[in-house]
Amino acid sequence: MSLLSVEQLRVAIRGDDGVQRELVSAISFAIASGQTMGLVGESGCGKSLTAMAILDLLPKPQALRSGGKILFKGDDLAQLSPKALRQIRGHKIAVIFQDPMSALNPVQQIGRQIIEVLKLHFPQQSRAVQRARALELLTEVGIPAPAERLNAYPHQLSGGMRQRVMIAMALACEPELLIADEPTTALDVTIQAQIVRLLKKLQEKNGMAMLFITHDLALVSQLSDHIAVMYAGKIVEYGPAATLFSTPRHPYTQSLLAALPGAGHPPKSPLLSLEGQVPSIENMPAGCRFANRCRFAENICKRSDPVAEVSDDQLESSEQASVACHLWRSISS
Amino acid sequence: MTSNTISARSSASDLATNMAGDKPVLTVEDLQLHFSQGGGVFQRRRAKLRAVDGVSFNLYQGETLGLVGESGCGKSSLAKALLNLHKPTAGSVIYADTDIAGLSDREMRQYRRALQMIFQDPFESLNSRHTVEVILEEPLVIHKIGNRESRRQRVADLLAMVGLPPSAASKYPHEFSGGQRQRIGIARAIALEPEILICDEAVSALDVSVQAQILNLLLAIQQKLKLSIIFISHDLAVVRHMSDRIAVMYLGQIVEIADAESIYSSPRHPYTQGLLASIPRLGEASPIDAQISGDLPSPIAPPPGCRFHTRCPHRQERCEREAPVLQASDAGQHLTACHFWPEIIAKQSA
């Protein structure tokens, strides 16, 4: 059974005019224990909203979950009381964001911030036990001189160190699922490589599952077991990380790869540039949302919205690959 | 007006000639840019932040020189020092036989025409209360080029060149997407037909598909105008795509400079090796052995000796004492600032 199973999730935003518009449209995916699922897409595609919807962290009342189920170990998180949800959030499911500075309290020492998490979820533990655990966590995430850092304030740490503190806080309760939303985007590649190695190591040790959200195709391909590609609020392609980018089926996935410098493009050669814009939420087309930018688009694409089809039935059922495109068979051949 | 004609050249820049033996359009020698830090009422001593600390290189006609390094390594400070946006503390920047380093704003004005820059966030660098037409016309007005009518025509040509519709002229910057704004930034930078364009993280804020459009545009414009470009980015894949030669910076200094192919296929400096090993590659695991640990040390108190020794997996005792010089070991144009790179390479290929 999957640890987390998202079924037909919809997120809508209510504009000033009172009209609800859908930003995330009926997306479904599942993550098994110990596995990493990568959610990749360009800005505005709805990947972060998906993460926030899972944890009920959407900015209310403007944004709301307007449909679907979020099953965590069989329980629908959408049906839980706020109190019951708080028990899961931070304890069973933890989250780290792109900018650790805005997620950390600037006027509190990091040791106290970690202990606060422990207090909330393990109120019976003594202060000394919690302090020892905080020290252990900082050591685990590779912070040099952890005993001194317990008394440091966030501004005294570098960006990479702050992100390590965030990871330490997220791991404090040994979550079964870690949601990481662009955790390395603000960091240098050398520090990114350190954080990615750390996450992989911790995952091996604790067996936690991960939902890794990023715009970086290469990074997601290195980290994930499965990858979902999002475009304009929908998952357009899903499959095992090993094959998704080597045999992309959806024209959007194909164009993303063709636009990426380095990936098999001779230097100074023109990259494929995807013309046009993502459709605005005010006038989402009835048909395929990528049709206006797709070089293969035909009449059917403008008329009807493609549903996800199994694109590779050679794989085991848990590995299944799918694509939401009317024409993928003819494009692939 | 003061202008220092240069007769002698340092050995480092002589070595850094390119294959074709072209004349450089820009020669940078031992450039330094230091900032004073702190020094408030209660602090007796002001600390010195060495953002750029002895950088020398040549930029040749029509080439793109990529500049890479982690944030805080001094790439953007170097760009600003080249254009006198921050006055260099020492060293020279020679353009058209004149040392332009440290010229006053008024003296610099005649050179601004030839040296232009585009920034990461075009929204912050475009005046939000002016229409695109006014923004693009402004450099022409300042440099007293043409009359009103010919300037309007030039604006229309510029918009066409960067792929924006003529209707864009009457709009304001906030009406455009990030990619379109960067097109406006490019149009403004090329309005005066510069010889040298400095791109500071010009595509870093853009999505992959938009980034590809802007990179294509830059390549096309470079061809058309025969521009020499200094291309600064933290994205090593983008830099490789755009550059003929690449300089790798670490804590205010260039640690390796060579043609793009050599840098990527046979990096010599352990820092370059570690930086390249850190780039995630599609569907490939990254090599473990060349990875860099730790953070960038503070440029206020850079480590003695080789500045990279605190993070270097190959450091030896000499590295802590003696700063390596950027030099070629053979007759080639591949310069490396490392005492032990031949040994390191030999060990790695064994």
C-alpha cells in the first residue's frame, strides 16, 4: 500500500470577483514508503500548491482545496479535524521550504527552535533529553561544532547551514514522509550537492519517503524513483525516473529537455525555444492546456482534454508510466 | 581628461592570448576591489572585504568569456569594477589603449557607449514609471544621437531585434513577463551598439523554456553585432553553452582559465573539479571523489596560502603557506592556480 496517495486533488483560488478558478486540476499520484517522488515543472504550474494542499497550509481563505482525497496511510487528511491534522503535520509528515531564513525565527537560538518542535510532539520528554536530541540532530545533518551552534541565531549561519537546521527540525520527529519544496534552489551547486547527499543518506537510514519539488530537471532525475511533470495545474507525464527523461512521451517534457543547455546540445547552438505563454487561469482552454504551444497540436487537442493513459505497460504495476496526450503514440513513433 | 597609455603588460595576460592571436578588446590587470566593512563609532578598525583581489584576463573580439563561481566569489563585483560602477581599489582595465579603471563618472561617459551591462532582474533595472520607448530612447538622448524621429525609428528597430512587437513601445515594464523584460534590458544595452556586453546572471531568474529564448537571442545578437561578451552565471551548464573561454573564480581570484572545452573535459584545479562534480546531470550519478565539503570562507579574512586549501581534498602543507600563481605549465592557454595540479591529474588518471 502507498504511504501517501493523492487522488484527483483540486486546488482553487477565489478572486476578488468571487469566482473560483482552479490552479491544480485533478492530479493523482502515490508515494510508497522509502521512495522519492519528484514533482517537476516551471513556475506557476501548481507544484508548490500541491505540497501546501497536502498539509493544509494553503493561504486561506483565498486558496482552498476544492476536491479530491489525500490518503496518508489510508486516512483522508482532508477529513481530519485540525487537531488531528496537527498531530500528523510535523510529526509524521514534515516539510522544508526554499528559504530557510523566512521559516526560522530570527530572534530565537536554533537550539531552542529545535527543542520547541520536540516539546510539541514529545511533551513527556525532559528538557535534558530534548537538548541532547537537538545536539544529536545537528550532528546528524553535518553542522560543524554543533554544541556551539545550538546557541547561534539564524543570521549567524550561512544559507547551507540554515537549510541543514531546517532539515534537522524536519527530522526531529522522524517523519515517515518529508515534503521538500525547492530545498536547494537558493543554494550554490557545491552546497546543493552536500544537501542532496545528506537527504539521500538520511532517507536510507530512516526509510522515510520524500516528495521532492523542483524546477531542476537534472536534479530531480538524480534524486527520484518516480517523476511527475506538471504543466498548468495538471500532471502531463508520470513515470520511473530511469526512463522518463530518456524516453519522454509528452511534447511538453520533450520541449523542456530540448530547451536545457548541456543535455546533448553542442555549445552555442540554438536551443529549442518554446514559443507562447502558459494559458492564464481566467481562460483555461477546454482542450489540452499545452495545445497552443505544441508543435504537434491537431484539432482534437483544442477540443478535448486528454486523460492520462498508460504509456508503458511493460513495467510492473507499481512502476507504471502514464502520459496525458492524444497524440503520444504517433509522436513517439 | 587623464588617459594612461599602456606600454608594458604583465606576464599573466601575455600568456592568456588566444589561439588566433587576436588583439584583446579588454585587458584587465591585477584588478582589486576592496570594500570597507563596519567601522562604526565603537569599532576602531575597519575590516576590509576583498571582493576582487588581483584579477587579470583578456577579453578578445567576438568571444564570450564565461565567469563562474559560487555566490560571494566576486563575479558580480568584478563586473561592476570593470564598468566603474564600483571604483576599483587598484589595477587597470584597458580599453582602446586607455586605462578606464577609476575614471570619474564624467570621464567614463564616453566609454559607457562601448561597455554595456544587463542584470539578473530587469524589473529592478528598468524605470517603472517610463514607457519602454522612453527607456530605450534615453541612452540615445544622453549620448546626443540622432533627432527625435530617427531615435523613434531606432527604438522600433531595437524592439524588432529583440523579438518584441512594435506595440511594446507604449507599455510600461510591469506589463511584461520576466522573459520579455529581459528582452527590454537587452534592447537597452545594445541601443548604443556596444563592443562589450557584460551579462550578470541574465537568465538566472527565468524558467527553462524562457531561458532558452533569451540565450538564443543573445547568441543571435552577438553574431549580428560582433559583440564580445562576459557572461556571468552560477549555472555551469548555461555558461558552457554560451562561452568560448571560461574563468573560474574563488574568493576574489581566478583559479583557472581556459577554453570552455578544456575546462569541462579536463579541469585541473581541484575547485573546478569539485564545482563540475556538483552539477546534477540528467540521469547520471555525480562522482563522489571530487566533491567539495564546507562553505565558502569569508572574503574579509581569506585563508592564508591557497585560498581553497580549507576545502581542498588534495591539500598539502605548502598550500597553507604559499599562494599559488595563475600560470600555464605548458605552452598552452590553460592557466591554473594550484601548486599540485599535475600530480593530482596524474593520480586521477592512474
